[in-house]
Amino acid sequence: MVEQEMYRRAMVVVAHADDAEFGCSGTVALWARQGAEVIYVICTDGSKGSGDPEMTSSRLVEIRRQEQLDAARVLGVKEVVFLGYEDAILQPTLELRRDICRQIRRYKPQVLICMSPVRDLESASYLGHPDHFASAEAALSAVFPAARDRLTFPELMEEGLEPHKVEEVLVMSRTNPNKWIDVTDTLDIAMEAIKCHRSQVNPEDVGNFLRGWREEMGKERGMKYAEAFRHFQLR
Ligand SMILES: [Zn+2]
């Protein structure tokens, strides 16, 4: 374990309940184990993620909220913030940017993980979800420059939220990574966490899939299992 990679506080911004468990849960569990306070910010209410004709949006919102809280507890996440935007139609608006900026200024993370803001045209099988791109674009724009600049979103200053500079950003990326985090020691916890999202996943299938890509990412770097990111050290 590399000591200098220990963080006091980290924030993960994603579009949906379950996105963090899919993309970075081994890292989250690792950081939590090393003593970091990890804060989740979930942008949407998850109200569209069901093909069950008996399911209603309001019931789904409650189910997915609880699933996310359960998964967070498994990983050792300290706090989960739900921004409550409507699922499936998320946009990278100034309002979303401000709402993420508010959480950055409130919790003051050193490092922030988000999804990729761009559609991956290399993939031959997955188009990517527009909410993911929107959440990432808003999160990156909230980090820089909005969270740093006191004159941006003056209403946040009125709420007593001082500017904050995030030092590092990790964008979840398997196609263009420059940082690999060894999650061999926390893979089992990560697999437990994804199983909490019972309304979204078949535990067996998803376990194999998630283990598989982490194995593939690790192989290139001499690690058994790794999660891959595009890393930014901000100045
Ligand atoms: Zn998602």
C-alpha cells in the first residue's frame, strides 16, 4: 500500500445510484480502509431504472436510495448526498454545476472521482448513458473553476460556503487511463457492494463482469485487479 496516496477526504460524483459501485468501488473501499472520509454525490433520483410494469417511479426512488445507502455502508462511505434530479434527462446545467459546487465547498475533498464526460466511440457494444456525460461535465466544471472562485455562485458565499480547491481529479476511464489503482485487497468488498443494488443487477452476472474488467485493467500493470482512471493533478 502506497502511503503518500492516503487522502483525508474524497468525493465521488456520479449520475445514478450504482454508478460508483460499477466504476470505482474497489478504490472507494481502499481509501475508506486507509482512513479517508468518502462522500458520495448522486445526481439523479433513479426514477426510470426499471422495466417492471408494476413498478412506479416514486417506489423506485425509495428502493434505489436505500440500495445506495446499503452499498455505501458496505464500502465504508461516510455520507451520501442525493441531489434528486430526474433520472434519464440530466443536463450539465449551471444549476447542476452549482449544486455539485455546493457539496465540494461543504465537504472540501482533496480528490474527486467522476464519470467520463465524453461518449466512447471505441466501444462496439455500449453507447454510454447521457446522464453519465452530463454528471461528469457538471462535476468537472464545478471543480474548476467554480469551487475555487469566490465570485462565482455568490449565493454559496451567502450560505457560508468558502471557496475550495480540489487537488486531484480521477475520471473513470478504461479507454484512456493514465492511473491504475490496485484494488486486489478490496475486490471482495466491492463485489458485496454491487449486490446491494438488487433492483438493478443480477448478482452473478454483474459479479463476473465487474471482476473481469478489473482483471483486464490490472493485467496491463502487473496487478491482479485494478481500477483505471484518467488522473489530473491540479495546480
Ligand atoms: Zn448510470
